[in-house]
Amino acid sequence: MGTITAVAAAAALHANRSNHRTRPMKNLPPPALKKVWRQTLALVAVTFLPGCANYNFGEVHPVLVTDGIHDWIGQNSAGPRVAPSRFEYTDDERALRDLAYPLIEPPFDRQQWYSVAGEYGLYRANSADHRKYFVRLESTWQRSPSARYSQLIDDIRNDITRMSQFFETAGRVADIDRKRQKSMTYISDLNKKERINALRRVRENAHVVAIVQQSLADRVASYQFALERLVVITPSQQAVEAERSITMLQNQIARYQQPAPTWVREPSLASTN
């Protein structure tokens, strides 16, 4: 903890000194300065703290986390040349992005020394490469075929568990966005910038859901590819459980197809049938 705090403080001091020495940095608006700071801090963590970037249960250390760590998700909905909405995120909009990231991040990138870079959007893996998951699965668990099956099943079940909370939040956000769009008709003094920023935010929120749905489709393909190779290379009874888990994941994905469902509270995991 002392090492992390010291390095973070040193990075902040360095950034502050750089702001006074470099003219272009002084001219940056506050939001841009915050973005540069977040990226600098993340890069410092990735470069100098490979053993300390992760915290309990593989989470990113709190000193490296900001409230807007996942704000980048969905911002390129209209292309890289279109500026994102300048509106402040609502609690649900920010939660939507926080819940989206674990469903976008490849399972093999969790709890790695570079994980913090992914959290800030500085590193993005290609989820469409369906072979990569199996390659990492095989290389990580070289000595234990049983462990490969167990890891595959755990990754699938983790996705299933995370989906309900994400889509419950997505339903609330979609519902309020529909109301936002309708309300703009009745606001007489709504200026052009406010309208543009509101419509951009609606589009960005929808894009977050689309990103997650595409990621889930890619994950199913990756899991299926890995299972097929495991069955051929190291046959096991665990393959049956893995296949059932993939089917369960596919059914869950089908339930949450576009458009995002209207908000309905999911049953508690602690409840009994």
C-alpha cells in the first residue's frame, strides 16, 4: 500500500510539474486534463506496479480507480471524429458502464498486471478472435486437463451471473432515455447544444448495450471453440457440464436480445422457488 501511494503521489507531482512547464498542457480544458491524468496514472501503474495493481479478489487497487474509470465505454457510438455528450452521467448510466466492462473484458485478461490499462480503455483485446481464449486456457493450465474444464465452466457461469444485473440497469436507462426524448418536445427553450448532447447520450447508452451483446456473442463462440478442442484433446465427463453451461448462457443471451427489455427487477439469488 505504501509503495502504491508513493508512486501515485510521485506521478501526480510529475504531472503537476509538467503542467507548469509545458504550454500545450496548460491550455487543455479541465475535462481533457482529467483524461490525461487518468491515462498517466494508469500507465504508471502498468509500467511500475505489475505486482501491486491488483487488490483483493483480483480487483484493481482502489488508489488506481476513479469514479469515471469506465466512462469511455460507448463514447465512440457515432465514430471517433464525433465528440461524446458533455452531459454528466446519471448514477444508472455510470453503473451501466461499470457493469458492462466485466462482460466486455476477455476472461483471460482478468487479474493480470496490465488489467488496469484495460479498465481505463487504454488496452482493448479483440474479442472476435475465438481461438485466443482456448490458446490462453491451454497455456495457463498445461498440467491439468481437469482445471481447463473447470476454468471454462467458471468463466461461463460468471458471465451468466453478471448478465441479469447489467440488463436490469440497461432497462432502466432505456426507459428513462425514451422519456428524455419525449420530454424534449415540450421544452420550448431547449437550445441546440442541449438537444445534441441529449441525443448523443441516448445513442451512447444504446451503444453500450450493443457492445455487450456483441461481446457475449463472441464469448459463446470462444467457449464453444474451446470446448470442442478440449473434447478432442482431453475427453472428460466435465464436457457435459460445460456444454450445459454454454446452452444456459445462450438462453440467457436470447432473453436479452435487442432492444433492451423494459426494466423489471430480477429475482434475488437468495430467494427460493
